[in-house]
Amino acid sequence: MAEEKTNAEVAETTEATQQAAVETPQQDPQEFLENFNWEKYEQGIERVDDSKLKEFEKLVAENFVDTADAEVVEGKVVYITDREAIIDINAKSEGVISLNEFRYNPGLKVGDKVEVLIDIREDKSGQLVLSHRKARTIMAWDRVNAAHDKEEIVSGFVKCRTKGGMIVDVFGIEAFLPGSQIDVKPIRDYDQYVNKTMEFKVVKINHEFKNVVVSHKALIEADIEEQKKEIISQLEKGQVLEGVVKNITSYGVFIDLGGVDGLVHITDLSWSRINHPNEVVELDQKLNVVILDFDENKSRIQLGLKQLEKHPWEALSDEIKIGDKVKGKVVVIADYGAFIEVVEGVEGLIHVSEMSWSTHLRSAQDFVKVGDEVEAIVLTLDREDRKMSLGIKQLTPDPWTDITTKYPVGSKHKGIVRNFTNFGVFVELEEGIDGLIYISDLSWTKKIKHPSEFTNVGDTLEVEVLELDVDGRKLSLGHKQTTENPWDKYETEFALGTVHTATISDLVDKGATIEFNEDITAFIPQRHLEKEDGKKLGKGDEAEFKIIEFNKDFKRVVASHTAIFREEEQRNVKAAVKRQTASTEEAKTTLGDANDALQALKEKMEAADSKKKK
């Protein structure tokens, strides 16, 4: 009876349950689970209709998360502590995530929906462990790959600077923004972009190393390309455009014309001479430029800045003429001269030859340096070709004006050795007055092969003016002429037939040499070395020698020991003396006859010329 009652009760209960289920089809699954008696259900005491179980399974599928699946799900922030955020994902329990994972979102609040990944279904304490960072990473990679494939524009937050560029947060992924991809123009201050949100294009993804590269420049270039096509189609020579200084180099300035770059060469920046473009312009400066030229594709555009102003030569005063004295500043120095800016943009050249009256040319740097203020005389002036030559030396008198008075032939002076040639020495008597001493006029006695054997540059020498060519501005000098010619004295002392005692100093080919003094070295022929006993003199032997030849012009002296004791040799010597005397007389006679003939010819020509004039 009790058992029947129990069965009846069960039936009644089951029926009531079924009725309740029918009446409340939208019962909360969570409440259903909490009130359901699993023990009775498992023992078969409490039975549930199959349709109701299927409906329950459907509700569970719609409302509960399968915590065994490592999928990204959406959760809701239900509570925030100082360190953690409590997230409800409609699971058995709520999950906990450290606030460190929300550093990018400092404004996180209760009620916000976030993406999470179920990291651990149940840890040691039975807690559901979630990860927002991992969920963001998974979702971010999907978004980044999609943006790359579809070439979509993404938004990113610039976190910080790094070597060569910036780090950008894109969908939670740290992407690299190279410095060259920030803008189309060079960036000088990277810090201005930190903590800013900007638009980017994903240009490269490395799946193996999980690297992403983005570019902001690519977006700008796309816009610029359209502007560029429009600007290029309208370009014309002589057109004046406004631009911005984009880059400055040593050779010129690049101007951004609004998507198209043009170059202003350094020579087209200013009519005045400049050393560097930054003397005229500065970065990011706005200015007007004129189009000078461009190639067929209009990809290389030559611009000008100075052409917008009137040429300084056109504004040069008409009062300036040749012979006028002008003042200017040295702007450039070359080996051949110096350029002087007379007025802004107008320069004149002072050639080095016009810097000093000296014929001994030097470098322009010996006279002036860059920045010097100088006075000069206008020598030539060509307004059409815009050329001017100047002179400094003209400010002082020409030293050759009274040269015949200051340096007459035969006068003696002192000068400074300036330089050498193979044939002589240039000596400066004063600034602008140079003279040449031929190598043969350096010494009466020494045989000099090169002037450096006799003197040095910078030495002071005594000289005598030998010749003076005023028209040719040439001066011939001599040094030996300032002293007495010792050979005049030697001509008497070592006359033919005179006998002198000396020592054989050296044996040479075909004879020997003896030194009578520091100037005279005499030659002894082989057969004149024989002594009275038939033997020959040797090196170091001392003996008497008779002079058998003396030539002052060629500084040649020949002596003989044998001639002292042999009559034949004595006769030979006398014959030699006689021949030399006759030769001298003949030369005088011949020279006199020639002079007489020339004089007669001259008189004859003058007489003929006189008849013609009559």
C-alpha cells in the first residue's frame, strides 16, 4: 500500500513537474539546475519528459559556454578590484583577469564587454581562469591578416620610440613603424608622434616570427600621387609656384610643390655668391619659386629663387666706369686671383698679376683672404657680358716709371734671391723690380752647374746692373762684377814663360794637374812630365813648372816641367807665344776690318736714303 502510494506520488510529482514545465517554458536554466534533484533522477524516482530535456539542452547551448573549448568568447565585467577584473561568461563560475592585461584601456569599467580566452577551466581552487591578452592576440592576428589581404586602413596607437622607428599597438599587436614610413618628408622629431592614434596600412607580415610592419607614409603617398598628377599636368616654364623647403643639401634645396619635388641649385638661390644653401633658406620655410626647366616626364624639375628678383648688374650704377676706384669684399680666392663683390650680386676679378707690380707671380692668398675689405681700380667693364676686372697694384706708382734713374747701367745694389732656373737666379731689388743673374755672371773663378751650388732662396746678394730694357721690363744683373776679376791679375802673374813651383795633385788622362792657388788648376801634358834624368813626375812630387799656355777667357792654364831644361821645348814655347800673339793681332785686325766695312755700308745706305727723300 505504501509502495503504491509512493508510485502514485511519483506519478503525481512527475505530472506536476511536466505541467510546470509546460507552464514555464522560459525558465532560467541556471535556476532549473539549482532546483533539479539529480539523485532522484538518476535513481529513476523522478522522471523528466524527453521533450523537456531537449528544450533544456537547447537553452544550455544558447546560454552556457563550453569551458573545455579554447575559443575566444565575449564576457562582461561584473566587478573590478584594485588588481583584477571579474568577468562573467555565463559559465558555472565567473573568471578573473589581472588588470595588467587592460593597460591599453585604463578606462575599463563595470558593464564593459571584453573578449576573453578560457585558459584553465578549473584551477586548484576551482576557479575559472581567463585571459584577455591571449584573446586579443588571437583576434588581432585575424584582423591584421584580413587588413593586409584586403589592403584596409587600420587605426593604431603609437606607444614609444625604438631604434629606427616607432612601436605601434594595432589590435593589441605591437607592430613596427619604420622611421622612413612615418611621412613622405624626413622626420626630425620622432617624439611628436608618441601617444598619438594614427591611421596605418599593414605592409608586411612575418608569420614565422609574428612580426608586423605598418606604414603611414603609404596612405600619404596615395593622396599625393593624385595631387602630383594634377600639378605635373599644369607645369609650364616660367610659372611661379609656392613651395615648402623639404631638404637642404650642399648642392641645393629640394622644394615640395604639393606632392611634386623640385630642386633649386645653389647657383639659383641668390645672385650673390654663397657657400651653403642654409645661408639663404631654412627647413619648412614657405617661399615662391619659378620653374626654370623640366625633363620630358616632368619628374625632374629645376627651380629658381633668384630669378624672381632683378639681376644686380641691371641695377649697377651707370656712374661706375673704367679707372674708377671701388670698394668690395673678397668672397672667393683661387690660385689665379680673387673675386671681389663690389655690390650685392656684382663681382669683379682681381687677377694675381694685378695684385703686385712684381713679375715674380705668387698665389692670391699671399695678398688677400676671404672676408677682407679691399680697394681696387676698375680695369675693364663689360655690362653686356656682366664681367669686370679689377686691379690693386694700380693704387701704387709703377716702379718702372723712373727705372733709368733708380737703376742705371753700372749701378750697384743689393737684392733678395727669389727663385732659381737652370740658367740663372732671379733677384728682387724692390717690389715689382726683378732682375736676372745669368749663371756665368755669378763667379769669376768657380765653374757652377746650377745656381743652388752658389746661393739659396732668400739670400741677399750684391749685384751690378748690366743691361736695362725699359720697354720689355727686363733687367740683367751680375754678381761677379761687384768684385775685381782675379784673372786680370793672374794674367800678369802667370804670364807665358813664367816659372812656378808646385806639387802634382792628381794624375789624369793624358797628363796630370797642379794647383797654383784656389782659383788656378793647371794641366801638365804627359810628355811634359819627363824629368832631366828621363823619369816622369808622379803624384805628390814637387817641381818647377813653366807656363806654356794661359787663356783668361776660358780659364785654361797649361804648364811644363820639361820645358825648363830642354832647348827644344823652350823653342816650342817661344813659337807658341809667337803664334798666340799673331792670332791676337789677327783677331784685332779682322774685327777692325769688319767694323770699317759695316761703317762704310751704313754711310752708303744713309746717303741713298737721303737721295730718295730729296
